[in-house]
Amino acid sequence: MAAVFLARLLGPYCLIVAIGVLINRKTYYKVMEDFFKNAAVVYIGGILTLFIGLLVVLTHNIWAANWTVLVTIFGWSGIIKGAWIIIFPNTLVKCIEIYQKKPALLMVNLLLVLAIGTVLTFFGYFA
């Protein structure tokens, strides 16, 4: 039951991160700016994202037509994002600029993370 374990881990994680950023957007804009100014922190962020994505995929790489595919997509997204950050670290500055110019885009992203967190938490703990 790797899917249930990972849903129990990733669901609350997504909920807490999304709610935290939604409530404190101004603070997290500053955090994003500071994050991208430090090359070592960007690199470590990429390494951690890649590592967590690999752990999820190695534990659960199942492309099923049910909720468990969210766990697989989460893992592959981590691999892709981590690799992207490591290979193209300078593109992250453009991302923060886009989020600053279009705050609605950040809101859509956060609402998506909130929805995924809700689904994973439901199936991990209540279904």
C-alpha cells in the first residue's frame, strides 16, 4: 500500500504548503526572491526536489485510472522540476518574475496544489 502511505505523506504536505502561501503571499514572494538570489540554495533545492521525486517514483510508479496516479504524477513532476532546476537554474528568476507580474497564476497553481492535497489526504486517511 505504497499509494496510501504516500498519500498520507504528500496530502497534508500539499495542504499545509498551499494554505501557508495563500495566507502569507507577500512573505512568500520575498522568500521566492531570496531563494533565487542564492545559487547554492537553488542547487540544493533542485537536488532535494529531484531526490524526493525519485523516491516517490521508485516507491510508486503506477499509471492507473484512479486517484493513485496523482502520487505517480507528483513523483514525476518532482523529477522533472528537480532536473530542470539543476540543469537550468537561471530560468527560475523568470518564474518569479512571471508570478510577480501575474499573481492570478500563483493563485491557480496554489489552488491546484490545494485540490491535490485534499484528494490525497482524503484517500490516504478517510477512504
